[in-house]
Amino acid sequence: MCGIVGIVGKSAVAPQLVDALKRLEYRGYDSAGVATLNNGKLERRRAEGKLVNLESRLQDSPLEGTIGIGHTRWATHGAPTEQNAHPHFTQGVAVVHNGIIENFASLRDELKEAGAQFSSQTDTEVVAHLVSSYLAKGATPKEAAQQTLARLEGAYALAILFENHDNMIIGARHGPPLAVGHGDGEMYLGSDSIALAPFTDDVTYLEDGDWAVVTHDGVEVFDSAGNKVDRARQTSQGAAMVADKGNYKHFMLKEIHEQPEVISRTISHYVDFATETFKPISEGIDFAKLDRLAVSACGTAYYAGLIGKYWIERYARLPVEIDVASEFRYREMPLNGNMAAFFISQSGETADTLACLRYCKQSGVQIGAIVNVPESTIARESDIVFPTLAGIEVGVASTKAFTCQLAVLASIAIAAGRARCTVTDAEEKELVRALVSLERLSSDTLGSGEAKIEALSRDLAKYKNVLYLGRGTNFPLALEGALKLKEISYIHAEGYAAGELKHGPIALIDEDMPVIVIAPFDGLYEKTMSNMQEVAARGGQIILITDEKGAEHVSIDTMSTIVMPEVPEFISPIIYSLPIQLLAYHTAVFMGTDVDQPRNLAKSVTVE
Ligand code: M6R
């Protein structure tokens, strides 16, 4: 998603703006731009594509100026062209924006009628024109910004720069996050603290509806009614989150290999290894009193939630309703005081998930958040936060955040089971031991199987379509496997519950359709084998992911069998995620795609 930066600096800011934008690259973008004030006049450079294009533009034609704003754009309204790239300029005003101005069409008509000339297809340009129109009527920059914000519907984080005002950037937040950074005689704005990390770790997060006047001397924050408000300063963890690829070719591969460590770190937050019991993680939520749990998330986080549903219902006997956030918020689910609502998000900024959280909060439902970014909006607005300690995840395709979400959900299921007396002391110890074994088992899996998976990926890369099948917790894993493959390799892939195959998808099976079957030797193995037979009978190519016993019992020829270590059933979805991620990764590498920043995708989806 779009990223915003702003600097009220002491020296030339263009290089710093680009540096900050580089730290926002992980969010996904397709064009970029910066604008500065040079002797009171606005100047900008913009470029399609990656930041290297903007850098070479700046090299050919440098920008002077000690105050400026910058932007990475993830296209919503209008193609990713230079013309549509931010900053947008109108009379005396430059604007960068993350979000969607939902009433942009009516505003544009109104502005056009008043004589405004539009030079892009973006929704953002109406913001710049509105500010200019109020300035033209005699408003000060502050007044013009405030009057403009009052006209906007939708979601926005904004930074506005004004001609002849070389000591002021106005920022505003309604939805997508915006942080103010405090420096030594310099001040900053950024979509997140990671962008600001090279400059400062002293940040103020704007709250929804806030707008801020940022100058050399500091920041004044106002709420939507225009009242001056105090917002706390805090030390951000952004600096610690600055990541590099180390010796790995891609962030995704590095993040896959970090999993043994980060899963273990996450588990240790919830489990007392010495007593083999769960720590009292559910303070504030009495699981014994709940009659149901609503869970909502998007994408990979949603699939983690689906696996969590199997666990929570099985171990805590607590009914779980789960929806993708974009549906939950509009389906008018009846809510009551005996339920809690849990939201899962790596970034903690996903617009749909956040909207559901707010919808539930308004109805007085207790809110829990399973998030990876502790300073995120979802974390801050929740009653109770269950952190995933995956560390910064840069690859757009979620890997370590997913398995850490699973580790947290597994912990919640057992903690809830203890609270509801559905898990005995002995069972708790056994399940804790299973969780503790995750570090070793994930490390073994990554250590032993990758070369074979890489070789297999070379074959997989030749196909145009792939199916994934699984039963029980391996069904959501099949969905996740398909998502992972399609988002980074661009090969069409779908996941199905293995039992659903004969209800439609089996029509697709022929020799050009590899079918990846996730089937550890558990209580559902035989059932899944029957579905594999159905595929084999129709000439489908099977890639089986199973354990040694499963490999021994398989009675048909497979294109390949990936043999996993034997793992306790409880944690198998976490371990079986690993070959699925590696398969997608290596296939994408063979396809030659941009693995860490696949086309059209954003790391943090802050629009609806
Ligand atoms: O930051 P979130 O976990 O809320 O993001 C949710 C999805 O956008 C995300 O999981 C997406 O599906 C990933 N690209 C999957 O790899």
C-alpha cells in the first residue's frame, strides 16, 4: 500500500526522503515521487516503477530544499503512471496520500465546475485542489487543511506541503496510520516508525481523525473538531525492525528460515517451559464465560484463523465463527456481551480487519488482537493483545507471521481449554511438549527437505494450474498453499477440502493438473487417500506431502512425495506450512518473478 514520508529538515531532504521511502518499499508500490520547497517554490520528481527509477531521475535532476514530502504509490484510481504518481501539485500545494477518498467523484465535479484543471486520474488530486481552493479564498494553510478534511469521506493519511511555507507540513489521519517523528531541530512524518527509524525513535502516533501541524519546533495535534490535543510520545521499535536480507537471495527465503527461532520465541511468550503449563495469557478475557468467539482477518491471517477454529473448537469446546473481514463488516452478524471477537493481522493496519474491530467495539464486544506489529492501530485499539513475535516481515508473501499466528492460536486454544476445563493437567503438559518441539521439528524440516523441494519446483513451474487438497486443519493449509503459490509465482492455484473434490473440481483433473495433497498419517489419512485415488484414476499428477508412515502406506504412484518428520497431530499444520512455503518460493524463483514484491500486491492493505 502507499507509503508517506515528510521531513522538516535542516539540510537537503531529497536523499533522506528517498531513504525513508526505501524502508516503506516492503508495503508494495508501483510508482514513487518526492517534492521539496526550493526558495519557497514547489518542485517534484516522480517516476513509474521502483525507487531506482526515482533515484536516477533525481540524479539527472537533483532537488534542493530542506523541507519535503515523499510517496510510494500502490495504484487504486488510475494506472501506475508518472502522471498519477504523487505528490500531486495544484496552485501552491503539494499532497501525498495513502487511502481512498470515496467521495472524490462528486468533489471533482464540483471543483471542475469552479474551474479546476485535473492532471491525473487519482482520487488524491481532489484533496490538493480543495486545499488550493480554500487558500484562494483567503484561508491560511491551517484553515485550508481543516476545511478540506471536513469535506473528505473515506480513508486517508495525508501530508501537505505549501508554497512559501518552508517551516510547515500538515499531516492528517483518518484510517491509515501516520506517525510523527521528533528529531533534533528536525521533524518527520511517516506511514510507520520503520520509515522514520534512520532519523528518530521518538514518535507520536496520530489517532483517527487527528491532524497535525509539523514544524522545526515540534508538532501541534488537533482532533477532528479542531481542538488541540495531547498525544503521547513513545519510543518506537522501528529501529529494531530495520531488516536486511543477510546471505539470502530474498527476504521471503530468509523469513522462511527464521521460523524455528521466531516460533520458539513466540511460544515462550505463552508457555512456561519449566512447568509445562501455559502462562496466564488471557487476563481480561474469561474464556469460561464466553458462549462463542468471532474471528476475522484477511488473506493468510484468515487461513491462520481457520486453523485456529479447528483447535479452539476441539480443545476448548468453544464455538468459533470466522469470516474474512471484508464480509464480516457488512453481514450484520448478531453480537452479544457473552462473546469476544479476535482479529488476526501481521501488519495490524489492514483496513477491513480494523473496520471489523471497530464495528465490534462499538457493540461492546471484548476485542482480542493477534498482531505482529505491537505499535499498530489494531494492537492499540484492542482490549487484549496476543503478540506474534515474528519480527519484521518484509516479503509480501506472509510466511513466519503465519506460523507465529498459528503458534499463538494453538496457545489460545489450550489456555481457553484450561479455563473451560476441557483440557486436563496431563493433556496440557502433552500439548505444551508438542509446542516446545516446534523449534526442533521446524529446523529439521527446513534442514532436510529443501533441495528436493527446489528440484520439484522446477517441474511445478511448467504448469499453468495447480490444485491443493487437505482435510481437517490441512484444508486451510491447502488454501494457504494455493494463495502462496499464486501470489508469488502467478500460477493459478486453488485449495479445496479433499472431500469436496468430487463435488466439482474433479472435472478439472487431467495430466496437466498437478494436485498437491497434504496428508500426514493421521485419523483422516485414509479418507484423503481415497480422494488421491480419484485424482490418480483421472490421470492427475500427485505431489504428496506426508510423513514416513504416510509414504509407506501410499498405494499409488506419485509425481513426487515429500516426506516429513513424524510430528504430533496438534502442531502438524505449523510444520506442514514449511514445505508449502518452500515449494511456492522456489517455483516463483524458477518463474523469475519479483518474489519479495510480487506485482499488484501490497504488504499492508490500508484501503478497503
Ligand atoms: O497484515 P495482515 O496480516 O492483516 O494482512 C492480511 C493479508 O493482506 C495478507 O495475509 C496477504 O494475504 C499476504 N499477501 C499473504 O501472503
